[in-house]
Amino acid sequence: MQHPGGEKEAEDIRPVQTEQINIQSLKGLVSFSIAQFPAEVIFQICASMSHLLLYCCGRSFEHSEE
């Protein structure tokens, strides 16, 4: 005889395990893509992203002053 509560617990565990697998595969994918790109490209991407971030912050700062 099976308990209905026991089945539900088994279902609750499954999504957590798949989530951990997804995070691990994501980390592996990120480290793999970083290894594929030369350092210059990564630096360029970081520089352009930080420039964009500064630009957006500057714009919002200008609007708040008006």
C-alpha cells in the first residue's frame, strides 16, 4: 500500500536535481566558451558592456536632475 504523501515527496525532489544539473552544464558551457575566446575579445565585450552601463546610468542621472 502506497502513501499519497510519499509519491509527492519524490516528485518534489526531481526538479531540484534537474536544476543542479542545468547549473553545472551552464557553468561548463560558460568556462568552455571563455576558453574558446581570446582574452582580447572578452576584454572588448566587458569594456563595451561597462561603457553601455555607464551611458545608461548617465542618462538616468541627467533625467533625475531636470
